[in-house]
Amino acid sequence: MTEYTPPPEAVLRSLDVEEHLSDPTLKQAFVTPMFDIIAPRYDQFTRWFSFGMDGGWKREALDAARESARRIRPVREALDLATGTGDLAVALARLWPGMKVDALDASPRMIDEAQRRLAQRDPDVLAAVTPMVGDMMALPQADASVDVITASYAVRNVPDARGAVREMARVLRSGGVLVTLDFYRPDFAPWRALFLGYLQVAGDLVGYLWHRDPVVYGYIARSIAHFMSDRAFSALLHDEGFDVVSVRRYLFGGVARHVARRR
């Protein structure tokens, strides 16, 4: 007899978001079913929620990765963390033809969506990108095996940011490049309140309209409130073996891109 597995919608409704965000041992149990739910409309929501700015942020992140990796000859392997539907992984494969790209995400439905979209790409990209379900806290890649890591909206969603950065440092070769893009807690309190307030209202509204569950997208504001500032993340990178090359802030510190090199 097949064991019943409840759908992610039912799982998410049974969980308390604040309890799971406050406890690192519980966080992933909330995050994975949430991303399973939003996978089919993830790209649509990201564009809408950022007023179309997300595409520009990611293009700049790719430009930063290419520029920072100029001294690496050749770039053989890349890793795209929290790959979602695989847009950055595909862009990396096109940036360095012949390179191998692992596209990792904790959500099985996200990886299903990435594989579906990848099947529509040209054969060279299809051969280069390998979507995989995986845990950023325990990466399957070998020590010092990766030249470039990209991680968009990734570190904020793991149970332990320091542990995830430590794993990235482990798999990167010396001199390897890390490029992250994420939401952060703005330092300026009045702007932080306004920024998180907008994200909370807009996220709850879309979550209810699309899924009849406000927390599906309202989670974003709550997760940022539990996260750190971009300056604190720079310090964390330095502590875990990276030299921060540059930081680009958007929305007055609500979003930031970090470029770092493995010492």
C-alpha cells in the first residue's frame, strides 16, 4: 500500500511561519514546501514583485561574474544555488561555452520546472546544465572543485547562513568567484519599516489571490526581518575565507549583490 504524502499546500498550512523562521532546525521544513507551491509561477511573481527590476539585477550579477572570473583560465565548472527555474544556470552555460553547470535547488518542483524549461533549450545548453535537488548546507560537490558560484535569493532561505557560506568556500577553488544577489534588512529604520511593510502587504495579497494562502509570498518580508544587513553579510563572507570584491546596493540596501573571491 502506497503511503499517503500530503500536498505541499496542506503541509504549509499546518506550519507556523514565525516558529519555523525562528528555529534553524525547523526552517527548511517550511521553505521547501513553500517553493514547491510557487514553482510554476515563480518567474512571473519575481518580475511583478520587483517591478521588472529583477532581470536587470541578474544581468548585472552575470556581468560581475564574468568580469571577476577573467583571471580563471579556463572556467570549467560553475554552481548555481537556489537555481529556481534555472535561468541563471542557463545564462552561465552561455557565458562560458563548454563549461559544466550544476543547478541546485532544495525544491523538487523547482527542479522539475527547471528540467522542463531546459528541455526547450539548444543542445549545447542542455548538455552543459545539470539540475539537481540538493541542500546548500551539505553540497554534493567535491572540495575545491568549482570555479564560479552564483546564488540568487539563496542564503536568506537556508537554516544557517554561515554554514551555507562555509560550504560554498569548501567547494570553491582558491581564487574562485562567488556572486550573490539577495534581499537584506535595510539599516535605516524608517526605510526598513516602509520596505518590509510593502513586501508584507503585497506578498500577502498575491499569496491569497493565487494560492488562497497569504503566507506563500508574505514569507518574503518575514524572512528578511529575520535576516541581516548587506554589511553584516560582507563581514560574514570575510570571516569564512572570502575577499569581498564589490557590493552593489539596490533599493537603499533592501537588495544587494556581493562579488567575492575565495582566499
